[in-house]
Amino acid sequence: MRFVPRFTDGRAFPQPLGKIVCVGRNYAEHARELDNPVPEAPLLFIKPASSAVSLEETIDAPFARGEVHFETELALLVGETLKDADAADAAEAERAIVGIGLALDLTLRDVQGRLKAKGHPWEVAKGFDGACPLSAFLPLGAVPNWSALAFTLAVDGEERQHGHGADMLFPVPELVAEMSRHFTLEPGDVVLTGTPAGVGELSRGAELRLALTGGLEVVTRVVD
Ligand code: ZN
């Protein structure tokens, strides 16, 4: 059964989730911690709809395949079709966004490293079943101040990641517009906006607390 995005007020989005369009390096500090160059254009990839699960459920991952990393990201729910949007027209991209939430972009880091070293595609490291735990989405009444948005991840009570919209290399409207130039964004698609520094190994049994300042808090656990 396809995952259906939900709003924080309990409403279900009228359509099941489509694709999840992601950006690889949208915070300079995170690019540096993985020894990756800071990109000139957003590095885009897609996680399939089958990778989505609710962040509120116990998190499971294919631990037998090597190290699983957490990446905490601001997630956007797309409510309108957007194609070839003008990057200079923030309002055009903003109109397509109807919700804002949090996600984990779970990554099989060892698998990804081996595939990257060979120059191979690394979908299997990012697109496995359960690779995208998603929170409920805060309905967007008005366009938020993207650069003022902040979110955190604490693991077993210790803060590990702290993201600020102002630190994004490609701010939300520009990023969403650029994505729409490669992939038509459709109602029910989700956009992940990249992870700040502090990514690390997801440990079995850990408690994760994700918070979007002033809006959303989810406490979840990794399977034992
Ligand atoms: Zn990511």
C-alpha cells in the first residue's frame, strides 16, 4: 500500500505519496564533513515512494548491509504541479508547497562509499524500503521566512544536528524551482532539502527526537 502524507491536524493528503526529490549537498559544512566539494548546482537524486514510512513508527533499516547513517532534513509537501519554474521567481515555486515537515534521509554509507568509488549509481544506498521516515506536515497558510526555519535532531538526549534555513547553499524557492526543471513536481511529491553537518551512525535501540523550531516535535526509536 502506498504511503499517504498526513498533515499535523490529522488530515490525509488527497493523494498517495509520489516521488521524493532530494538534494545531496545543500549545507557547506556537511559537504566538508564527508570530504565532498561544495557544488555549483544542486546535486539531485530521487528516493522512490516505496522508501517512505511514518517517522512515528519504530525505525528499521537493513543493518546487515553495513553502516546506516541518519541525515535530518526539512521536508516539503508539494500540492500543485510545478514544471520548469523560474528560479528568479520565488513565488512560483512557493505556490506549489503546501506543507512543511521533517524527514530522515537514511543512507547505507558503506554501500554508498563503495559505489561512489567505482563511479556507479548509488540508489540502493538511499532508496531501500524504509529509507525515508517522514513526519506529518504543518499546513502552510502563509509563506514562511525560509531562512529563519531551524530544526534539530537529538539522539538519546544529545543534540547531534542543528539546521538553519539561512545556511542552505540553495534556498528553498531556488532549490524547488531547479528541481522542477529536471523532474516535474506533482501533487503528493515530497522534497528533501539536504542535511546539515553532524550526520552519524544510526544505532539500534536509540531514541531520536526531531524538532522544527516553533512547530513540530517527533520522538521515535530505532528497532533493537
Ligand atoms: Zn540527504
